[in-house]
Amino acid sequence: MSVKQLRRVLLTGDTEGGVWTFVLELAQGLLQREIEVCLVTFGPSVNQAQEQSAAAIEGLNWFHHKSKLEWMQDPWSDIQRAGQFLQEVARNWIPDLVHLNTLCHGELAWGAPVIITHHSCVLSWWQAVKRSPLPEEWRRYQQEVEHSLQCATAISAPTKSALMSVVRNYRIDPAEAYPIYNGRSFGVFRNEQKQEIVLSAGRLWDEGKNISALAGLGSRLPWPVYLAGESHNLNGVDIAFDGCHFLGKLSTPELAGWYAKAAIYALPARYEPFGLSILEAALSGCALVLGDIPSLREIWNDAAIFVSTGQDDALEPALRLLIENSSLRDRLSRRALQRAREFTQARMIDGYLSLYEIARARYQERAGRHACAS
């Protein structure tokens, strides 16, 4: 029996990082393909810029449920309440497919196929950054996430490298796991006359981003270093970045203005499953200096200078090389821009629509087998 036409997708996401950008991009693309979207986001808060961004997407049904995320301290009562809220939305909205962009709730009784996209997780972060066994305090997290992922109809991740870690860490069947690269609308990003600026953006406190290695060079480089993002860590402590120009947390249009100015974008990441900020910088004509990790090599290959994540002292000579060599800087800028233009919203939407159909056919096949067995 054929699968009926996909009409409605229930999306989840969070408001604390790049997942927010991803779900808005995905929702907008699905709506343009005449698929109704209900987006439910979680996180401690929503800012005005986020409200405006969501409101600007015509036809989007959006609900925010104030809640801790699974990687935060003692989140489990919040996670349970968030699941109850999600299921209430699903009962009223009746989706044809559920696409979770948070790692819990895959085990709930949805009555529809469930996709979970793994954007990042504590276990893979810990392996990349700490390079030691996961502490006992995170065991419940690992168990909850593993159970949720194993209950999903299919799993995706934004790079092949990230997907391999999911399969390995959470005992996922490789046949049910699919890499789909993130995509970005190009409109807001522009390549203007470059200034002598080194820029970085993201969660500045996150050891995985390793922005502190760049910040430590702020007073030593010939060019000023500008940092955009949240400087408060999970305990609310403000991380100081002496010698750098701190821009704070910027809206997408504000950040796009800085990308347009910056000649160099640096993210010497130890952990970065995709890196939307890198894509945005490349779309703006920045030359890239990146951490030498498999996911970033997979995407940027010969379109960036890579520095070893175990040797922060390699960052300064890499930056000085680009600062002093304008022809190399221009060449890498062009390569990065050319590569970035491959990661379109349309390509991402095509990938997810294909995965949705695979998941729906698999879900129907399993339902048929259960009916025959009973």
C-alpha cells in the first residue's frame, strides 16, 4: 500500500545555539514546498530577535515551552513535562511525521514516524574535548539519549563524521542512519570590501569551540580580534576575553554585517559537528582558519587553513600567514565562497524530504508486520 502524501510535520528544536537557525531554515523550506509545519522549541528563554525571526516565516505555527535541555544540570523533570507538552500539541495537530532536533522524546507514543537529527551531544563532545571517559554523573544522560535514538524510525546528522559517532556511541543500526548536510539561505550574507579584522562567533565559553585559544592572541596579532556570542558559561559566570573586542550576542543581520567586514574568520574548534557560523562566514567571503577535525575537513577540505586541535600554538602562525599574504587570503576566500554555495536550503530540504519518505515507508512496513503478527 502506498504512503499517503506528506502534509504535516511536527518539528522540535531549542533556542540556545545553532539548532535554532537550523529549524527555522528547515521550517521555511518545508513551508515553501506546501508542507504545514508546527515548531515546538525548548530552552530557558526566547529573545526578541528570535521572536521576530519566527514571526517573519509566513504560515509557521510556533510554540515555545520554557524548559531545561537534556545537556543542562538536572533536567529530567523538565524533560518529562516537555514531552507531555509535545504530545498535547501532537494530539491537537496530528502530524504525519515528527522530526525531533532535541535528543529526547523519541520513545514517546507518537503514532507517526519519528526522525531524530543529532546536532551535537555531551558524549561526543566529551570524547573530542576531554578525551577521557564520560563521568558517572552523565550516565543517565547517555542512557536516556540512547533509548530515545533507538526508538526513532531513522536518525540523521549534518556530516558523515558526526553520524559515525552517533552510530558508535549509541548503538544505532547504520542502515537507519543518514547524513544530510545543513543548508543556509544566502540572502542576508554579503561579500563586501574587507577590513583588517579577525572574527569569531558562537558560544564563547564552550571548550569545544576553543575560541579562548584565539582570544589569547588578541593583543599579539597585527589585526584586532572581534568576538561575537554569549560569554556567560552554564554557571552564569562571565568569561573575560582581554585584548579582544567583545561584540556580545548579535542577531543574524547584525552578525552578517560583521562577517561582511571581516577578512578572516577563525574557529579553531575541537568539536563542531557542522558549524553554521563557518558556513555563514564563508558565504560572506571570509578566509577560514579552522580546527583540524574530521567534520570540518569533510566540509571545507582545501578551502581553509587547518590547525591542530592539540597544539594551540599553531593558531598564531596560521593567522599571521593569512594576515601577511593577501593573495593566499583572497584565494582561500574564493574557495570557501564557492564551497559554501553548495550548501543551499533547497539541497537540505530535498535531503530531508527523501528521508521523510524513507521513514514513512519503514514505519508503515513495521506497522503492517505488527498487524500480521497479532
